[in-house]
Amino acid sequence: MLALVRVLAEAAATDVQGATEEAAKNPILPTINEMFWAAVVFLLLWALMKYVLLPPITKVLAARADAIRGDLQAAEAAEAQRSTRLADYEAGLAGARAEAVGIIEQARSEGDAERRVQISAADAEVAALRSEAAAEIAAAKARARTELTSSIADIAVGAAEAVVQRPIDRAAQTALVEDYVRRSGSQN
């Protein structure tokens, strides 16, 4: 058994020695040579990115930002122009409405004035027709009265001659009848 322990101790010592060599040659830990080449490759990639690949990307991003900024400014200008046009349109519309109201009021006042003129002309015409009709009626009454008076005078003188049975002075009797008719007509 002692021999077995001895073999195991020798094996353990060989393992420790192999582990020490193995620890020195750890594949995960880089060597100085690898670190140098990694630094060179890193610097080359960094320079390639900074000076070759990144400038076009930043130019595209800057151009895109400028385009967006320009579009925003154009949109703001268009909105301002739309607001101005809307205000102008509303002002013009308000002016047109005010003008339309003024025209309507003017037409209404002119229509009222014309209506008053027409009514006064019609009233004057009606008054003239009434006075003319009254004059015609008065003339017709006068003619009728004259004719009636002469007829009454003729009938009265004829009746008086028939009653008296002798001729009467026609002119004097006619004047008497006309005077009576005139007095009775003025009382009515």
C-alpha cells in the first residue's frame, strides 16, 4: 500500500508540475504578440470607421436632418401663408357681406322711396279723378236740374193754363218755378 501511495504522490506531483506549465500556457490569456496585433487591427478598424465609413453616414444623416428641417420650415411657411390667405378670405367675405347688406339696405330704401312716390302719384291721380268725377257729376246734376226745371216749368205752366183756362205768361211763370226749384235744392 505504501507503494500505491507513492505512485499516487508521484502522479500528483507530475499533475501539479503539468498544471503549472499548463497554467503558464493558458489558451484564454493573450500573449504579448497577440495583444500587439490586436491593437494594430483595432487601430486600423478604428481609422477605417472614422475616416472612411463614418463620413458618408454622417453626411447622409446631416442631409436627412437638413431635409427634415427644410420640410418643417416649408410646412411652417405654408401654414403661415394658409393662415394669411384664410384671414384675407375671411376679411374679403366680411367686406362682401357688409357690401351686400349695404346694397340690400340701399335697394330697400330706394324701393320704399319709389313706393312712396308711386303711392303719392296714385293718390294724386285718384284725387284728380275724384275731382273730375265730382265736376262731371255736378255738371250732370246741373244739366239734369236745368232740364228737369224746364220740364217742370213747362208742366206747371201747362197745368196752370189748363186750370185757369187761359194763357199765362210763360217767361214769368218759368222764372218763378226755377226760383222755387233753386231754393228747395239749396235747402237739401
